[in-house]
Amino acid sequence: MRKKEGFEGQRSYILPAPLLEEVEKLPLCQGLLITDIGYYPKARFHTRERRKGSGQHVLIYCVQGEGWYQVQDQKYTVKPNQLFILPAHLSHKYGTKNQNPWTIYWLHFTGSQASSFLQYLYRNDKYAPLTVVPTEERFRMFEDIYAHLNMSFNLDNVIYANNCLYHFLVSFRDSVYKHAITEEQGDVVQQSIEFMKGHLDQKFTLQQLAEQAGLSASHYSAIFRQKTQNSPVNFFMFLKVQRSCQLLENTNLRVKEIAHQIGFDDPYHFSRVFSQFIGLSPQQFRTIEKA
């Protein structure tokens, strides 16, 4: 069922009531469930007021233009690359700024885990807009969700779309802080990780990894931690252990030989590091995986 709002280029969809009743009974959709979804480009005169709130949480992601919303007698301004979520059953109103109308992606969602996602995204002011870094991946996710819901005559599409919502919501978490990394910095981190993967048989200090990335050690370490929640050296060690797990499971190489392949001269040191990450010795891991 498509809604008509009168905005040129708009797209929107609402799950029909009979289908919604059916989907609500599906265990795979009870955690998060999308009921409405849409995209409004340059939505001049767009406004809403719900004195009793909505039956679902309302997510609005502004990518161009400006708007505003009011909740709990507090009014907020919304600018490009900002997101806000209006909790279910809470009186609110919102709208575009007609001199510079907003372009928004929006959806309504509910489910047993919906409130947990609000708590996850909002750490301080639970109503203020979140500033986010735009990414092509997030836009692709939205289009993927929308396309599958439009084919909701097939329940598999509905299940797929609703489970994609987990990833879509989490994508906003990386960039809600003032010191969110830029896409350029993210590329530097990804390139560094690819470099690590190609040199697992070697040893590198933080300074050496930073020089390879073309950054100072302090700056490199800071953006790497923001992106991965881990230090560069520890992440490199984690990649080594990952590789050793593959070798233990899929080859008959001795532990000493595996240790050498991932840059450990001392197999006992390798075993200690492996146990710290995995909780088992290399031999114990191999025995369990082979079994």
C-alpha cells in the first residue's frame, strides 16, 4: 500500500494491516519490525503532528535541506546529515523549513528490541538529533530494505528486509560522536588492515605501521582505535591468530611451523598469545575442530 503525499519523486510504502498481523507472528521479525518506510525529496510544506504519538518509533534521516521537530516541549533544528528518532506513544510534531525544504529517508519500526536500539544510539540527550557521517553503504541498505518490502507478497522478502534493519540502525552508531572519523581516514585504516593481512609473517611496531600509513604514530593510533575499537598492534596480532586458526583446522602443519608462518620465532610465545585470544591452546583448538 503506497502513501501519496504530493512530493515530486517521493516513494513510500506501508505494510497492509492483514500482512502486518501475519508478520508480527513470525519469530524472525519480532525483534525489529518495519511498518512504514519512505523517501521524500525536497518535501516543501511537509509537516506532522501526533498528539498521542505514533504506535511505532519514527526514524527520520535528513540528507539535504533543513527541518525541525518538537518533543517534550523542546524544539530542535535538523540539518543535513542528522538523524532523530521519536519514541513510540510520545506526543510530537515535526516539519520541513519551507525556505530550504528537507530531503529525508524515514521509517517506522517496532519490536521487542526496538527500545534497546534507541538506548544504544542515544547515550546523552535521548531526543536531540544525532550528526552522522553519510556513507554509500547506508543508502544502499535503505534501498535494499525498501525494494524487498515492496515485494512483500513473498514473506521471505519481509523477513529479509526486517533483519537488514539491524545493520541499518547500527550503521548510525559509528558516527554519533563529535570526533567521528572521516571517510578518508576510514580508507587509511582499511588500507592498513589490508597491508597487515598481506604481511602476517612479519613483525611491526606501532611506529612502523604508522609510517606505512603515512601518519604520525599518535594520529594513526587514534583513528585506528575509532574505527576498530582496538589498537593497531593488537589488531595485527588478532589477524595472525585468525590465520593460525585456519591453518590448524585445514592443514597438518605442526604448531611450530604455523607459528613461523605468522611471524613467531618462539612457538611457546605463539601458544601463549593464541590462548589469550582463543581461550584454548593451539593443540586443544585443533583437536576440537578436527572432532
